[in-house]
Amino acid sequence: MFKDFFKHLFPRVVLKKNLRITYTFCLGGMAFTSFMVLAVTGVLLLFYYRPSPGAAFDSILFLETSVFGGRYVRSLHRLASHGFLVLIFLHTLRVILTGAYAKPRQRNWIIGFFLLCLAVFEAYTGYLLPLDQLALWATQTGMKLLETAPLGHLAKAVLVPDGVGETLSLIRFYALHIIVIPTVTLFLSLLHFYYIRKNKGVLPYL
């Protein structure tokens, strides 16, 4: 799987006609590039962020006002997250409109859909971390919406056992945002690229 992943990123040959931007619109590749930018900037932010109710917001202020390049790194992380979501949505739309979800690509379509859901959930968990008023109200609104879904109360109890922005909920959102969701996203991306090559969907000459 890892071998096919790197072969997909660095193919041994590319047909001239497939270099046209309209061939796939490069949406999947740009989405994965945004994910890599998120990973790098996220690691840099970890050096200063403190995941506790009393220190989270102050650590963001310190990062933006007292750390060289801190505001730039945080802004880049935020912009990359927006780009990641937009590109995945557009990629999904292209797959639907072109019928690329049909046989024999059904399995890869399901993987891609899970990647879309993970991208949305990753953005949601990251929204709480600055712990400002906007983050608190937005997360509370999301929890209210979650309660209306089947098993929503159970999911809320797992995500927010002690109230939005409290110690346990912040730690759980933090762990999901920096470890759990990115790891699963990376694994599914590798699997996604593997099945693309296996089905010869994008590069039939490889």
C-alpha cells in the first residue's frame, strides 16, 4: 500500500493529454497537499498550545503576539483547513457528476466518503481548541444539532462528558484533532490511492 502511494505521487510516466487541468482538476492531489500543510503547521502550533480551559486562549494570544511567525503559522493552518474542506467537497462532487463511483470503484467511493466525513469532523474538533467565545458557541450549537440525530445523546456524552470547553471535553477534542482523526485520515488516504492504482482509474497506463 505504501509503495503504491508513493508511485501515485511520483508516477514513472505521465501521458501528455493527462496533464490538462480538466483531466481530474487535480482536486484529490490538492486536497492531500492541504492535508500535508495542515499536518506541518499543526505540529508547529503544538509547541505553544496548552489544552486546558484556563490556558488555551492565553496560549493562542501568546502565539499570535509574542512568537515570531506565530500569527502566520496559525493563519496558514486555518486557511489550509478551509481549502481542505472545499477541495474534498469539490472532489466528491466531481466523482458524483462523472459517475466515478460506479463499478469497479464502489469500494473507493465509500473510502472517499469517509474521508469527507473525517474532514468535516476534524474541522469541528479544531474549532473548539482556541476556546474563545466563537468557539464555545459554535461547538455548543453543534452539540445541540448532534442531539437530534439517532444515538446523538450517546455521542455527545462521549465527546462532551463535562460540558463544552471544560477539561475533559477539551482534552477529548484535542486528542481527536491531533492524533485520532489525522491518523485515520492518513491511513484511508493511503488506501484510497492504492485502490485508484489497483482499479487503473486515473492512470490506466501504469
